[in-house]
Amino acid sequence: MCFNMPLWVYTLCVLLACTCLLLYLLERRERGKFRGLPTYPLLPFIGNIHQVVGDGRHLFQLLDRVGEICENSMLPFVVWLGPCSILVIQDPEDVKMITNAFIEKPYFYGFGKIWLGDGLVTAPGYVWKHNIKKLAGTFTSSVVDGYLGVFNAQTHRLVESLKTEVGKEPFDIIHKYLAYTTLETICQTALGVSKISESIVTTEYYEAFNRCLELIMSRALNVLLHPDAIYRLTAAYREMARCVAVLHHVSDTVMKKRQLERKNTKKTEIGENNSRDSKGGPKFKAFLDILMELSETDPSLTERQIKSEVDTIIVGGQETVASTMFYTLLMIGCKPRIQERLYAEMRSIFGGSRREVGKEDLARMQYCEAVINETLRLYPPVPGILRYADRDLPLKSFTVPKGTACGINSWGAGRSVRVWGPDAKLYRPERWLDDQPPGTPAAFLAFSYGRRACIGKKYAMAILKTMLAHCVRELEFVSEAENLQLKVDIALRPVSGHLIQVRLRQKT
Ligand code: HEM
């Protein structure tokens, strides 16, 4: 039968067989580099794709299970997406090594480039290295203190909205309120506004923003859409481009307006125009203005780069702060003792007053800070971070081969019994009040670690404390977290959002 085969079919079969053999040998060589590490059973050529692919819920379950395996084996775990390896790490020593050694990120981050360009989160290593020098010190205490007026005004609005839910059924606090409040706040501080009462976030902007995040996530979950050449042919790409145009239009318009204002105003006057604090407090300076000032001495900070950095800040701060606020309310809502202690701290600082939160107040909110840290330890809004190994790197139990994507499991690290003790999975803010900080810094990964860690930590803590102070002073939260199910949806999100109820606080 074989002898009757036309020559071209025969040649094709031989070529195909040779290609398969070559691929198989290459694959064996690659996989051999990870011998001894735990992994899931592999299929030829596709590796673990069939086990990894799924929705955000599935991705979360995978993260959780892999975290347990790393904890028990004390080894990294390897996942194969066809020929590409992802090494999952959560041991604090390994995390330190990897986050300090590698600044490149794997190609997945490129999915956000159409929106965020070469902003800090998505920039290749050489661009990041150049820009971080200027931007690392942007959100200093005095800059953040200058934002307190915006934080207070936006939170005041939030509390008024939440009051309309008093006595009603549990509601979806993230989508109905927190996502909008944090987006408006971050937009105002990133772009600047002439009046706090003016909104930047129109319905069109809000919808485009959320849709972009959804589209990035659905692309990440579908490996077939990973190659740019394929993605560009899809309706999803065209929709993404439309949404990005809406978002860029806002940042472009604000930038042009500010450029014109800066041209028409002497430099010294610009600061005065931005001042919001008539009582001599720190002045408000929008992130955009800080960048425009920097660009005057550094021509490499082009208009395009400034826009990318501003858009990045908005994305970097919005989901993360909204999610942290949500999990904090969820936790205090089902732990009345913790909520009462938090309220007692607010009473000791503010008495019965509903005045604005000032910078001295923030410094006094120690229990509040412990509550936020405990939330971030157990519910890190970014449950995993990725780095790309651009060279071999020896860890204590294994050498990371060049070309590996390293996934740092912040979710698993925050729940490690080995690091946090036998009550690791318990929500216990008091652990942050002990003389010695708990765990090790490289196991608290909510803000990432090492190089390319979050530059907005001070900003985040200030806005979260302000929000909590206003919320807890006026409202009581009741929640149900026992059957909480989670998914990875850019940020760590609950599967069902209707978990929180509010009551008016009876003054004590
Ligand atoms: C609770 C709130 C926040 C959390 C949990 C958080 C978490 C993180 C994490 C995990 C990273 C590393 C991402 C990665 O490597 O893929 C990161 C980076 C970053 N975050 Fe945050 N973030 C928060 C708030 C903010 C805020 C409020 C801002 C801005 C005002 C911000 C701006 C940034 C920027 C610009 C980066 C990139 C840093 C770089 O690559 O050099 N973040 N953040």
C-alpha cells in the first residue's frame, strides 16, 4: 500500500514525522531543565494547556491549588503552555531573588500596550529603567497629602450614596459604588480638575474603561488570541481600539488644556493656581503636572510617554484600591469585634465629628492600617505577578533557566503557614500591631516586591484610610463571607458581588 503512495504524499509524511520527532526532542530537552519540580501530568506538545485554560474562576482555583503544592513541597511548580514554561514561586527567598534580578515581563503584559503604551507597568526593561528614576519618587508624602481634599470629597459622596442602601438587601458594592468612586478619585488626582465637584468620569469613559479591562482579561484566558497577528483580526481587537480611543480622548484633551495653561502662566503661578488648601496645607499637584514639569528638564519624557504614564497610574490605582476597600468591608462586616475596634479608633481620633480626614489623622490610624494590611495579605488584589528570566538564575533548590516566565503567587505567599504561623488563614489584624512585623517582607506581596514594585503604596494607604474613616464613622457594615468564591479578573474578584449590607451607625 505504501508503495502505491504518490511521492509528494510520502515526502510530506516523512517531513511531518521528522518535524514531530524534532519537536518532541526539543520539548524533552526543555522539560528536562525542570526535572524534579512538581507539575501536572503533561500531554505531548500542549503540555498543561488543557488544565490551565478556563475562566477566571478556574484560574483562581489553579492559583490556590498550586500555592498549596508549593507550600507542601517547598519547591517551585512548573506549568507548560505548549513549549512555554511558567515557573510558579512563592518562597520568600526565591521571590526576593527573582524580583530583584529580573525587570523584564513576559509577553502577556503586551496585551495592555494599545492602551498603556510604554507606561511603567507594560514598558520593556530598558524603558522602565530610564523612567523609574524620575517616577519612583512621584507619590511622596507631601504630594499624597495634597490629594486629601479630593479623597475626602469623593468619599463623602460615596457615603451619601451608600446611605441610600440602608435597610435594603445585600448589594453589589464594587460595581455600584466603589469602582466608580476610585476611578473618579484617581482620575482627578492624575489629571487634575478645576473643581472637585466636576466629574471626569462620564458614563462613556466608565464603560470604556471597564470594557478594556474585560477584553484584556478574556484575551489572557484564550491562548489562541495571544499572537498579535491573530488578535488584530478579531472583533474584540476592534472593540478594544474603540474603547481605548474614548479613554485616550480624555487624557489628550486634559493634556492639551494643561499645556496651554502652562504656556500662558508663569511657572510660579501654576503651583498657586493648583492650590486647594487655603489653610496652608500641602498643595494639590496633579500627577500630569508633575510629569509636565519633569519633561521640561528631560526631553525623553515625550508627550506620548506622559500620556502612557498617566493612563498607567489610572489603571494601576483603580481596580486595586476598589478591591482592597471591598475585601476590607467584607471582612469587618462579618467580624463585628474588628469593626467595633476600628470604630473605637475613629472615635478616639475624631470624637463624634464628621470633619475631613487630615494628614495627622492618617498617622494615628494604626489599627486601621493593620486592618488594611491584613486584608491585603489574605486578599491581594493582584494575586500573581510575572517576570521574564532573561538569564539563568540559581535559586536555593533550582536554577531558573533563561527564557522562563516566573509567576509569583502573592495569594499563596500571604497564606503560607510556614511564614505566617498556624493561624495564617485567619483574618487577625492584631498580628500587624506586634512589635515585630509578622512574616517576612518578601511574603507580603500585595504591592509586589523588589524592582518594579508598586509606586503607589503611600497613595493607596492614604485613600483607603480616608475611605474607611468616613465609612465606619457613619455606617455599619454587615456581610456574608463564609461561602465566598473568587475569580481572577485582572484583580481578584468575588464571583457574586451581592455580599454586603449597610446600616446607619448608632452613635455610642
Ligand atoms: C491597594 C492598592 C494597590 C495595590 C494592591 C497595588 C499593587 C501593585 C502591584 C502588585 C504591582 C506590580 C505589578 C506587576 O509587576 O505586574 C503594582 C505596580 C504599580 N502600581 Fe500599584 N497597587 C496599588 C495601588 C496603586 C496606586 C494607588 C497607584 C497610583 C497612584 C499605583 C501605581 C502603580 C504603578 C505605576 C505600578 C508599576 C510600577 C513599576 O513597574 O515600576 N498602584 N501595584
